Amino acid sequence: MSYAISRLGGLGTVVMAGFVLNINIMRDELGLNPRLYALWLLMARYVSPLGILVIFANVLGLYSVTFSVHWPWLLAILVAMVVLGETLSPRLRQALNTA
């Protein structure tokens, strides 16, 4: 159970870093150029949370994930998350435009 709780802590950290913290401060702290920061932001906002949620569901026994079988569904969910997220919040476009 403690393993599952640590996944929730990781999810909260990634969501906070991707959505809450100031874009300029994060880019300066990470020391990345604008293009690499945009890639980091995409990973922190969408790829990492999806991966953490899949692992969390697998650990709790809610859903058994076999990546070789389920990768099309995971990719479709990831694309939907990116489209919806970037439609609602333009931070990634802003990061790319400053490049």
C-alpha cells in the first residue's frame, strides 16, 4: 500500500511542476533552452502523469496493463490528453513561441 501512496505523491509533484509553477522560473531553474523546456513541459504535463496513473492502477489491481497489447489505447489516451490540455491551457505554445 505504501508503494501506491508514493505513486500519488509522484503524480502530485508532476502535476504541480507541469501546471502550477511559473513557466519562466521553471525554465531558469532547469537551465534548458526553450525547445528542450517545451519538451520537458510536455513530458511533465501528459506523459508522466499517464504513466504514473497506469502504474498506480496496476499496483492496486484495478487494471492489468500489458504494454505490448495496450499501447494503442495508451497512445490514444495520451493524444487526447495533449489535445484537451493544450486547448484549455496554452503554456506549451507560449514556451515554443519564445524559442
